[in-house]
Amino acid sequence: MLPDRESARSTSDEDLHSSPISRRIFLRRGAYVLGGATIAAGAALTAQTAAAASGKVSQAQAGYKATTKSASRCDTCAHFEAPSACKIVDGSVSPSGSCNFFAPRPK
């Protein structure tokens, strides 16, 4: 014997409404996630654009250290501009510092 249409309809309606999350909540949360991702991507792009406009990288990106014991000091680097600037690294740099972009001055 075939199941009665009324009982089949009530079963499928119960299945739809027994889910732990409603469609409205699912869509709202999805919108929040997409909105947050858009804002985060925009902030990252703004930071990259600012760095590119200045032509310099941040001290953190360069691996800059204010002091070093190695011979790769800023004051012996081709990019160093006395008294405390660099052609590549943004901000004030110490003559006794170092970074990943060290290039010895030509002799």
C-alpha cells in the first residue's frame, strides 16, 4: 500500500523545520562573513598600496634589527643614507642596525 499524501507531506515539512539553523540565520551569517572578508581585504590592499607608493617596506617586512654584531651593518650598506635613513626600509634606521636587504657598498 502507498503512503498517504498527507502523511508524506507532513514528514517532509518536519524535516525542513527540524534543522538546527534556519535559512534566514544562515544567509545573515554568510553576509557577515563576506562583509568581514571584504573589509579585511580592503585594509590589506590599502596597506600594500601605501607601502608601494612610498617605495619602501616596513621594518618588520625587512627583518630590521636596531643592533647587530655581524659585519652586515646599515652604515656599511649601499642603501643607507646618513644619518638615519634607508632607501628601502621605511622609518628611522640605526647605523649599527641590519636587515634582510643588506648590500655592501661598492669599493
